[in-house]
Amino acid sequence: MKAAVVGAILMVLAACASTKGIDLAKVEPQCGQTCSANYSECVSKFTFFPLETQHQCTDALKLCAQACPAR
């Protein structure tokens, strides 16, 4: 029972760090590719706190996409 609760909490926390709301198709392709590459590099690093890293990387991707000019 305890494992199920912990699993459910982790799934909810991971969903909060989702990139679903970030649409790189609406920004200039070169800038969007740079943001995507930076995000991929960010999440691929090993950390002891992967959920916190995921949140930080998602926030950085969102800021990067907002800084890009629109298509």
C-alpha cells in the first residue's frame, strides 16, 4: 500500500514538470532547436534529485521558448 501511494505521488510530481504546454512549433525553428537541445542536455545529467532537475529543466525550456521570436 505504501509503495502504491509513493508511486502515485511521484507520477503526479512528474506530470507537473511536463513540457506539454510548451509548443516549439510556434517559434523560429533555429531558436526552438537550440531550446530543445539545451533541454535534452539538461535532463540527461545525473542528479540525486531527478524530479527537481526535471522541474528546473522544464522551467528553463519554457523561458527559452518565450524568448524566441514567433514564426
